[in-house]
Amino acid sequence: MTEAPMSEPGEIAGWPKLVVTYGTDPANIAPLLPPGIEPLEPTVTIAFYCVPVLGEPEYGVSVKVAAGWQGVAGQYSLGLGIDQESAVHISAETNGQPKFLCDITFFRLGDAVTARATHQGYTFVEFTGTSAGAIEPRTGEFTEHEWWTKYSRAIGGAPNQYDFAPHVVDVCTAFEPRHLEAVDGSLLLRDSPWDPIARLLPVTTATTAHLVTNTPKARSLTNAGPLDPDAFWPHVDVISGSRWPGERGGPRPS
């Protein structure tokens, strides 16, 4: 069994990521994916993290679904809420990363693990649990793919017109698992018009949760190819900087 990573008191680098997964109805995932990005198993992954960005901690929460692009398995990112305003716009402008401002709570106290995310006054996801101890991680080096979409509608908002037509961004990460802990706990999804995960991706199976520590080996962001601009048009309007379906940047009317 691997030894738990140790750090100096107060160190913000090297925090484990809390990764929570669950199954949902496959019929819920397909409408959220742009044509060309294919749904795989109906698995939703929610991850809480703290990493140093620009010399200070960035707390965040991501929501992803299993999806493939041109035969390569990966995950499609529906949203990434963070508490650092400086990284929101430039991440979207440069790479299409679906970031938006979000209040994040994520900490461990002894064996207790707490995480929650609040956006526009709604706490839309919350996890509370207890570490069940270390388990043996996978051995070797692994590669994962995450899919973002980058596009820009035409100035003035003419229908079906783009200044930059939609493309898929391949976020390819190589890593080696370092430490893994199982966490026994409960995931609570609350209804929110701004982050409609509870309504659009409800839990249909038991959840699993782990504290994951990896050693990063490499990371690259590349243009993985264009999407059909006409087929993509129904997906251009999103909530805030996420990829949840929206209207004029806000929630769609119920």
C-alpha cells in the first residue's frame, strides 16, 4: 500500500482531488453533447480540487460526462466552477475551457471530508463523507482525454454565423497514480436554474468517492478538429461560461 503524501503545514500544492462518480440515465446525456461528440457509458464525474494558480490557491469543481471524439474515449466537460476571477475569461478565450465564478468549500478534517459548490446563491452540489482508508492505486502511467469546445459567435449575433466556428479542444493528460483513498459518504444534488445537474443528470446508481493523488507527467491542449457549425448552433447559448443549455447567458425559462 502506498504511503499517504505529506506536505508542510499550510502548503497549498499537492492536495488530493475528491472524485465522485455516479450513473445516470443515458437518455439524459445525449442532448447535452454537441453532434459529433458521442456519449459513452452514462457516467457523471464530479471533482473538487485545490491547486496553486498565479501563486495562490484556486478552488474548483468540475462536472464531466463520459464521451468520445473521433473514436477516442474521454470526458466532455459541462462546467468548471472556480473561485479565481482572473482565470475565468482568459481560460475560455484561449482554450474554450468552460469556467465560471463559483464559491467552493473543500477540506478534510481528520477523516471527515466536506465539499460543496455555490453559484448565484444556489448550493447545487454537496458531498460529506469519511475516509475509509487507503487502497492500492493502479500502477503505471496513464493518459486521459478531456473535451472542451471553443467557438465565437459573429459580432452582432447574426443567426448561424461565427467569427470562429466550433472546434473540439483535446486536453490530454499523462499521469502516474500516487495515492488513493476510498471515501464513504453521500452526494447531494440540489435543484438550481444556474447549474441544472440535479434536473438534467440525476443520480440513478450508487455513488463512489475517492481522494486521488496523481503525479503529473505531461499535459497538452490541442485543436482536435471542427464540429459541424450548423448542427452545433443549438448548443451555442449556454449558462455563464459553462456548457449547460442557456439563453442569453442565463438559465432557460422553465
